[in-house]
Amino acid sequence: MASHDQTDHHAGEDKGPRVKAAVNTEAAKEKAQTAKDHAIEGKEKTAGFLQQTGEKATNATRGAAEAVKSTLGIGHDDKDKETNAAERDAGATKE
């Protein structure tokens, strides 16, 4: 009989706090998901920005290096190298 009395007691229990807790839990999950989505968006934007910045820095460095080489007279682009190599080969076969 004691178990029957306990069952009756739980049956009349107020479920309000449980429902409220479930609602609050669901709201917290939704907020956490939204925060996660925003964090992922921010990460992707940051990665893109850093990629572009890195490419710009690399191009600027290459340009500066080419300018220094050109100023010192040691800078040749690939076309000049190919032309010089072809001229050397042609001169070697004539001799």
C-alpha cells in the first residue's frame, strides 16, 4: 500500500517547475547554437581577411625585391633569362 500512496502523491505533483526548466533548457540550447554560428561566421571572415593580407604582403615583398635587383643590375625576368640562354646556345653551336 505504501507504493500506491507514493504513486498517488507523485500524480498530483505540480509539473510547472519541470516544464519551466525544459523551456529554459531549450532556450539556452538555441542561444548557444546561435553563438556558435556567429563564431563560425567570424572565423571564416577572419581567415579570408588574413589570406588576402598575406597575399598582399607577399606581392609587396616580391615587388620590393625585384626593384632592388633591378636597381643593382641583377634583376632579370624569365623572358630575359630565356633570351640569354638561347643566345648562348646559338653562340656555342657557331664556334
